[in-house]
Amino acid sequence: MNATAQSAAQASYLSAPHAAETLRERLAQELPPEVMAGETLSYQRSTAPTSTTPAFVVWPETTTQVQCIIRHAARCGVPIYPISAGKNWGYGDACAPRDGCVLLDLSRMNRILEVNTELAYAVVEPGVTQGQLFETLERQNLPLWMDAVGAGPEASIVGNVLERGIGLGPYGDRFAHACGMEVVLPNGELLRTGLGAYEGAKARHLTKSAPGPQLDGLFTQGNFGVITRLTFWLMPKPQAFSAFFIRLHEDSAIEQLVEALRPLRLSGTLRCSVHAFSAMRVLGGFTRYPYHLASGEHALEREHPKLVASMLRRYRVPAWLAVGSLHGSRVEVRAAKKVLRRALAPVRSADVHFVSGKLAPWLRRAGRILERLGPLAKLGDPLNKIEAFVEFLQGRASTATLTGSHWRGRHEAPSNQDPLDTGSGMLWVSPLLPATAKDVREAQNIARACFHAHGFEYQTTLSQVSDRALCAIMSIQFDRESTNESARAQRCHDELVDALVSAGYVPYRGHPLTIARLHDKAKTHWALTRQIKDTLDPQETIAPGRYVPTRG
Amino acid sequence: MNATAQSAAQASYLSAPHAAETLRERLAQELPPEVMAGETLSYQRSTAPTSTTPAFVVWPETTTQVQCIIRHAARCGVPIYPISAGKNWGYGDACAPRDGCVLLDLSRMNRILEVNTELAYAVVEPGVTQGQLFETLERQNLPLWMDAVGAGPEASIVGNVLERGIGLGPYGDRFAHACGMEVVLPNGELLRTGLGAYEGAKARHLTKSAPGPQLDGLFTQGNFGVITRLTFWLMPKPQAFSAFFIRLHEDSAIEQLVEALRPLRLSGTLRCSVHAFSAMRVLGGFTRYPYHLASGEHALEREHPKLVASMLRRYRVPAWLAVGSLHGSRVEVRAAKKVLRRALAPVRSADVHFVSGKLAPWLRRAGRILERLGPLAKLGDPLNKIEAFVEFLQGRASTATLTGSHWRGRHEAPSNQDPLDTGSGMLWVSPLLPATAKDVREAQNIARACFHAHGFEYQTTLSQVSDRALCAIMSIQFDRESTNESARAQRCHDELVDALVSAGYVPYRGHPLTIARLHDKAKTHWALTRQIKDTLDPQETIAPGRYVPTRG
């Protein structure tokens, strides 16, 4: 028995609550009181049907404090669950996969350590939110843009990169546009990935490239370390920018749209990640499930098709709304518009609207005027949405993208649109599919049937995750305060994941509930990650059960 | 002691040559004779000052045979060194870092398993060369392009991806445009990375994305497994294509050029990786070191500046020649040309020439006519070079890119331009630098002084490896048959690596001689890779000493 295994065995002598108490005492001796202060209640809330309870919460402010916490936790045999801002809506929020973990809340580590205009990057700590970085760029009037994701202004950049989230702009693939991780390993040591491993390496913020095996990928969707710093690439503000909105008035035209857009991504005309929202998904952004008119037992579009039709009409919601943007010099954007228009010509029932950056403030004003005119208010609402979207495409993360998350919530939304406050339940299942008509049809047929069978509206977003693949973010929305709906949502989730994976559509990330259903479907992969976990973290100090299967 | 450690201990009872003999016998019993047949002599040749001798060579044809070889090698405690085509010129060629390894030559595994036109990819085995894939695309008249690297038509695609090589087109970053590895692990098990881990996953050839830690990077520049299959993305043939050649007539103008091109990469106007060749590097493509006029003891440009000037004039070689290409629809390429011209206007002494794909055959004819005209032959030579380059930018890997590797060789080149046959020595040092004037100046000052101090011509290529970083491929060229020059080359290499790393310019890949000098400069990184090696390959069966440091 080696030294590490011995100390693991010693740790197991302590019963779990006792061990956590010991850890709390030791940390209280070494760390400032503000690291230890605070409540745990808010961390037990989740958009998922179930949630977990932490032992206690720590709020470190520095990497050294994180190292101290990890070292003591390993010694006491208490698991640690790191969260950046904890806004992983639909995929587990701030909850550890199991009870009794110490929550390592990194939101106080929120320094933007550097913004480099010449080489277009920012170095950020895990607590830095996308709203915060956007505000900083804007306040300092820097000629840089960031790519935003739909998780709202309070979502962490580092957290999203580590989950390999997908934004809407040319830097939509968040992980592909980041490098230089600083990682606290399970033994408390500090690792810098890439060139950061070399003292003074000048290109350390500029490329993932460095000699030897590339480790960054290992620390995404894993539990081999706590990331305390990251370089996040920014785009220079382009000379010209144009958002585009493609509306499809027939549902099945989405298949033609996917075929039309794929060549544009492959050829480089489209550098952004186009996201296409289904009608029910868009509707959720404007209003909620009408519990006063329907039971909640069945999918609204199946039970009350006429009601849905009138709601869609009211908010002028098309069958699909696809959103993207073009960037470059004025001549290039003009050229790309032509190519895009031409490519869309054969797409049935499609129209496309371009909105330049300059037009967005005008839309906002127009929306306000329409609102004041009373009966035309419903027109103003979509205009405000468009304006928010155009700004979103320029990096201003908006709470507007969160309004859709309240669909079956029954309480009023707070100003930050936190779905936890509306009682809204969400489980997101995000399968990867080839960007072809056939696969879009097949994956949707499976999903729609499953949603409807369990009495939920089929809401989905199709996002380009690479030049060749899409991810369909399928959102099971339910009333989390209803036991019945929660149970149905979980059954819907389980069947949906199994059916999709059987058909070859595997989620790209997921709630622990989702990932648990994948472990026996890719045994060698998960066994290898487990083997690496065993060597780097033999005591399972960091995030046990998150992605990598637990031992045994 | 666990089972693995026990069998490792048992293996060590066998003395090394005995163990190799045992392994050979066991393999001969299980595998067809053609896997075992053949000579080892050609594998001992290297462009480096020193080389190593393998125990014997095996030529498997299937993944199952590779698994069998790895399993037996692990049991016998004999290390295996896998090579794809063995053309890793300047970085170690086909040589293992040490004597006595069994060379696993994968060149007979040369099947192109699939070419998909709709989704633009090819699935290839490690023996597939870039020439072979290009010929296949052309013969079948498929509307797809591949990105070529300068290692000649006989270089392996998989081998180059695993070394994270850099080509010239929009898919220049080879590793960024590949996914879906099939890996034989040190225990003989088969791992499929990404979605390939899931039976029947439909997007497995289309994205690196998949749930859980991303492992592909781990298998690049490492020794954790033998890659037997890979998906390599291809570009759809663009509607329009234009190569461009930027000539700088003043040496220091390269700094301005780097500043001018960076914003174009950052903004997406340039999607290709521009490569800039220094005068001495270009000269090496036309002719050789004039041993009849100079001693070989000193850098030619220092000892005989007038001679060099006349040689440069003869071949019309500018101070720098930068090469790249534009792709897209006709309107887009036209727009990008405008933007590029405008960006180059402030670059001192620069001129730019655009050559469309259609013009290339014309150039070839013009070159031939000029050659026939006798006195103008010297004009024809550069034209042929341009033509070869334009075709190269369209994926036709050419032996023309290898002619520069014979600079100090004394024997005639064979038709495949193999540098091993000319007695040419090469050690390539490839530091990463920020794409800024300051860093280009600083890194070059360090390197030039070092080359000159050891009596070698300073030959370099600056390549864009990301939107923000360059890599300078510095080529120490020497007469490998001269003990004096070989010893000087090694000293030059050692000093160059140390000086560059001290200044913050770390190589992105390298010969084992280079990597050995980096191990104590990034201790946590290398210790972690060593820890992973210990758990995945406790007996060091696969490529001991390649990138990951050996135990102890």
C-alpha cells in the first residue's frame, strides 16, 4: 500500500459529517473569516427535479487559498465541488452530484487580470462574469468584442469554457478560443497548461500550442483540477457588422436551411455559429405556459393547437427563427450578404433580414414608441427582442435570453431573470448531430415524440458547433413545484437520452443525470478517464461523480 | 505489488537483446511473415547529428496486428517505437530516442477508409501519405481540397497531425482540423476518442466534442498510445481561389509585415496560415552551399556577402517571400484582395502578386518556354517554383518544398528529394512567438547570432500558427558526413534552444535532443505527463523518451 492509499484509508476512518466538521475547523484556523462565512441554503436550489445539499460553502479569494482548501480537503477525505458562478442552468446549476460536498464557490475570484488590445485577449479568474467583462470593455472603450453565450450576464466565462459552451459569434466555440489554464491539482500543486508551464514564455496567452501532450482538453468537463485562471480570446471590433434573422414559416423548412447553411460554414463565409430557435422555444421568450387555460398534463401544441396558433400569431413567431452575424470590412460584409442571400433562395418559406449594428438603437426607440401607442405594444415586444439580440451578438449578454427559461414557472421573475426564483424546472438534453437534413429530421422526430408522450412542449435550439455538426439543445421545461411534473420531466429526460443515444445522437455535455446514462455506452473512454482520476486524485477530492464515473 | 508492476519486474529479468529476440519469436508465431520481413538499416538514417539502431522492425497491416504486437511487447518488456511514414525531417526522422526499440512501421496501414464529400472529411490510417490522399481526391474528381504541409508527398497525414504540424491553407493547423482517433493503448485495448467512443454515434467524424474530458490532445506529441486511424477534415473546393506572394526587399520590413497581417488574421480576412521565408531559406530552394568557393566553417552570408548577394540576384530572391491564399466566392475573394492590398500599403519595400488557380498551369508553360530559351532559364526556375507553390496551396504536396533541405548535402538528390540521400543534415528549432514586430526582431536577433557564431547560414520560415502567434522554423543545415559540422550543429542547436527558451520563445515541437532541454523548465507539466504515463503504460512499452520524460 503506497502513501497516498494509506492516507485515503485513514481519512475514511472519519465518518463523513465528522470529517467535514474537522475540515471546517482546520480551514477556519488558516483562512480569513470571510472565506468561511455565509449560508448554504441558496446552493441547494436547482432547476433540475432533484438537488443536493452541501456540507458547507467556502469563498476563496486567491489561488493560494484554493490550494490550501484542496490540500486540507484531501487530508480530511472530504470532497470538494468547485463552481465558478453556479449558473449552469439546465445542466445541474450549482449543485454537486451528491450530498455532503464542500462547495468551493469561486465567485469572489473575479479579477480581470489583463486585457490586451494589441493581441486581443483577456486573462480572467473563474468568478469573472460575461456581463462584467463586457462592461469593462465598454467602460474602457476598448476596440474589442467578446462572444457571449445565452446564460445571462451573471454566468462565468471560465465555467462556460470548461463546459465547452457555444456562443453565437465567430468565437462561438468557447473552448477553441481559450488557452493558458492555471489549475490547482488534487494534490494542491499548481499546473499551468500550454506555454504557461514555462516561466516567461511570451506566447503563453496566444496559442494552446506547446511541446508535449496537450492537457487543456483533459480539464474540460472533468474533475482533475480546479481552474483558477484562463486566457480568453477576444475579437477586434470589426469595421462592419451585420446581424441577420432568418424566419422560416414552415416547420420542415429547417431541414433545407441546415443544408443551405452547411456549405457557407465549410467555405468560411459564415464564421459565426448560427442558432435556430423552434417556434415553441421562441414563444417561451415572450410568454409562459397558460396554466389558466390548460392542465399542464399534456404538450400544449398537442392539446390546444388553436390556442398555440393564436399565441404564435400574437407574438409574430415564425416556425423557426435563425440568428447569426457577419463581420469584416465593409466590402467583405457586403460580399458575404450577397452569398448568404443567394444560398437562402431555395429554402422554402424563408425570409432574411439584416440589421447593422447602427440600426439596433433605432429598433430600441421604435419599440418604445410602439409600446406607448398601446394597441401596437405587441409589435414593440418583438422589436425589443431583436434589439437585445443584435446587442447580444456584439457581446452584451442579456437577461433577455433567460426569459425563455420561465415557461412553466409560476412565480414572477426577478430583475436578473433567475429561473430558480420562478419555480421553473429545466433539464437540457443537447445531442450532437451531423448538419444534414436527414439527421435534423431524425433527431427531432425522436425528441418530439418523447416530449409529447410525457406531456411537455417540444422546445429546441439548433446550434452550429463546428463546420460539420449541430447540437440540438432540447429543453424539458416543467413546473418544479409540481411533484407530478418533476417526476414526468425526469422520466422524459431518461427516455429521451436513451432514445437519442441509441439512434446515434450523443449529448455534448449534461446534467449528472444525463452523464450517468452514458457511462456504460463508452466503456473504454470512461475507464481511461477513471484511470487518470485514480492517479491524479486517488482520494476523489475534486467533484466526485462529475462527468468521470466514481470508483467501482 | 500489483499485477502490472509484477509483470514489469519479471520482464526486466530478461536482458534487453534477449527480450527482443523472445518478442521476435513470439510475434513470428502469431503474425503473417510479411509483418516480420525486411531490413532495419534504412531506419538508422537520420538528418540529425546522431541516430539510433532498432532491435528489429515490424510492418503490421491491421489494427488487430498492432494490438497483438503491443501486448506481446508489454509482456516481454521490449519498447516499441511507432512511426507512420517516418518522414519527420529535422525533428528525428524515423529514429527512436534510444537504441533497441522495436520499430512499429505503420506505412503498410495505408487505407483511405472513407471520403465523405457531403461533410468534407476523410478517414485515414497512419500510412496514408498526403500525396496519396491528394491523388485520390483528384483521380475521383471530388470537389474537396486537403491542406498540405511542406514535408513532401510521402509524409504521413496522421504522423503530421500527431506532431501538430502547420500547413499553409485555412486548415493549416492540422490538429485543429482532425478528430476521431482510434488508439491502441499500452495494454492493447482499443480506445476511440470523442464521439467514436459511442457505437454508431452519427457525428463522430464531424467534431471533437463529446461528453467528458477531451482526450485527443493527450495523444498528440505524446507516447500514451499508437494511433491507427483518424478523421481528417477536408475543404470543399472554393468557387474562387487566389494565391498571393508578398516580396519584401528589405530584411527588417518583415516586422512591419507581421504587424500588417495580424489584424487580417484576427478579423478573419486571412483564413490561411501565411508563411514567410527568409532570403537564405528561399535560396536553399534553388541551389546549395557552394563548397567549391567557401570553407563551410562560417556562415556564408558573413564570410562571403558579395557572393551571397550575387546568388540572391541570380535567382531573384527577395529579402523575404511570404506566401498565402484567399478562398471563397468570387465576390469574397475580390473583397479580401482589396483589404489585403490596403493593409500592405504601409509595409516598406513590399510588393504583392496574386495568382489565381487558373494562372498556375500558364506559369508552368511559361517556365518551360523560358528554359528552352537558354539564357533566360534562370527566370524559368522561379516561375516553376511559383507554379509548384500555387498547386501546393491547393493541396498538391510537392517534392519542391524539400529541395531546400539539401543545402549542405554533397550528394545528388534522388527523384523523391529525400534529404537522407544527399547527406544533408538538419535540426529544426521551432520557437513560438507573439505575432508582433518586437518579438520577431528579438527572436531573430538571438537566433541569427547563434547560427553565425557556429558558422551556419541563418535560414528561417515564419508561419502563422494561430491568429495571435507565429512559429519560426529555424533550420540548422549542415553536412552530416562532416564530423566537424555535425558537432557544431549540435552545439548550435543546444545553445539556440537554451537562448530562445530563456528569452521566452519555447519550441512547439522538436527532436528528442530539443525536448530533453525543456524537461527541467516546466517541471509540473512534465511530471503530470509522467504520472499519466505511469498509470497508462507502467512498463514504458510505447516510445519511451519521446516527449514525455523517462522515469526517474
